[in-house]
Amino acid sequence: MGFDTFCSLDSSDPFWDWNRTWYTSNPDLTQCFQNTVLVWLPCLYLWMCAPIYLVYLRSHDQGYICMTHLNKAKTAVGVVLWAICWSDVFYSFWERGHGSSIPAPAHLVSPLILGITMLLATLLVQYERIKGVQSCGVLLIYWLLALLCATVTFRSKILQALEQLWTVSVWRYTTFYIYYFLLLVSLFLSCLTDKPPLFSQANKDPNPCPEPGASFLSRITFWWINRLMVTAYRRPLEEKDLWSLNLEDRSHRVVPQLVLRWNTECQKVKRTEQKTLYSPNSPNTEVKEDRAVEESEILIVRPQKTKEPSLFWALCLTFGPYFLISCLYKIIQDVLMFVGPEILR
């Protein structure tokens, strides 16, 4: 079964058509491409990131967040999205049962995959609450990607409704418009941050740094530092204006990690094999009956000279990943600085 048959039983809806996407004054994607790639792409992203993200959440437990209005809204929107996707599946079965028109397999498979993915996103919202995550970048990117893909379909459906109104399926158009609106709501809710976890360090700190409690969008745009910059613009900064260091940046967290790496390097240096040579007693030696073990002559060889422990390697093992990520961002910045003028040329 090819993609053309997968999207329409009579192969009237091709997967790709250059006459509609390129050789036209009003480009548009085919319905088959919209019902498959644009639906599966966000789902593929979330299912690829979910195992890694679940392992990360399990090993980085930050506490427990009580149910808030924001968390309830995220869960409710996710459940409604899941119900809308399943309603499309049931509608396809209803069409098949009443014999009005036999739906293509794409109308069954795509809503089914999308519905399972929406259920996964809803479960991730609750698992993040249990693990004390105030804002999630994985779900924010998923909602943004899903909204971008749905925007292409949204435009295509409007054009089809204006040009070929008699071909419009009222049920599918209604559910899609509700789906698109809820994606906007989910993206907006993902940009907000939840309350801190119970018994967190931020609750005990009189002047905590706003970075840990900022949303993912605020972190990547450095919006959380604006308050300090406005204060510095209005008047000189004082000691009380400065925030406390983050818990992971404090010396009682950083120094033990470096000391552990340094002790490991020192232990590697001290591990010198001492060769021992055993020479058994000669046969003429009298063996006493009350001796349980026969004595042996042990010759200890002097250990060879070893190298000094490397502080540089200990620093690389402790802080290497952070410097590598910084170097990667710096490389991307330099590349964009050179690519921009070349594109504008």
C-alpha cells in the first residue's frame, strides 16, 4: 500500500504534488502530507524525547508541587485534546459503519497516534508536578511544533472552505478548529511557571535567584534578569539587591565534586603494583609439626617512579560538560555572525 492509497482509497490525494506546492501562485501542501507528516512530526519528537526526559526526571527529584490552577488547566486541556483526537477516530468508524463513505486509513491512524501522544503529554504534566518541575522545555517545544504544523493545515482548510465549500466535512473541520484553539491555550500555559515545590530551598532563602523558578521561555531569553537590570538603571546596585547563588552553584556543592575527582586522580597515582617474589624453604629445612603454615621468604621490589596527579584532568571531568556546551553555543553564534552577511549579500 503506497502513501497515495493510504491517504485516499482511489489515489486521488497524492502524497506530494509539485503543481500545488511549487508551480503555482498560491502554494499549498496536499491533504495527504498534512494528515501524515504534519501530524506525525510533533508526535515523533515527543516519543523520542520522552524516555530520556523520564530518566532525567527520575534522577533529579526536586520535591513535590501541590495541585494548582495552572496544573489543573494544563491537565484539563490535555484531556480535552485527547478526547478530540479519539472523537475523530470514532467518527471514521461511524462513517465506515453507515456506509456513507469509507474513510482512508490515514483518517484512522493519524488521530490514533495523535491521541496517544496527547495522553503521553498529559501524563508528563502530572509526572513533572510530582518531581517538582515548575516549567518544562520539552513540552513547550512540543506544543510549539504541533502549533506550527497545525497552522499550515489551518490555512489550507480555510482556503478549501472558501473555494470548495461542498467538500467540507463539518465534523472534521469543527474538531480541527477546536484542536487548533486548544493548542494555542496549551502553548500559552506552557510559557507560565508553576509554584515552587514544597520544602524547597527557594522557600527558605530570603533573596533567592529567580532563574530556577523562571519558565523555560524566560530562561532561554534571559527575561528573568530584567528586574535587576531595571533596578541597576534607576540607581546603583547595593548588596541587598544581589540574589543568592543557586544551590548547584554554591561552594558546598561544587567543591566536593572537585575534591572527589582529585582524590580519584591521586588514588590512580598511588596504585603502584608491588611485585612479590616468594621463595620456598629449601628441602633440607626441618619442618616442625606444630607449624601450620610453611614460612616463605618474601622479596618486595621497590615501586617504580610514577607521574604526578593531574589537576587539569580533574577540572575537565568536573566542569568539562558545562564548558563544552558553552563552546557549542559560542560556535553557533560565530557561525551565525558570518552567515548573516553572506545571506544578505
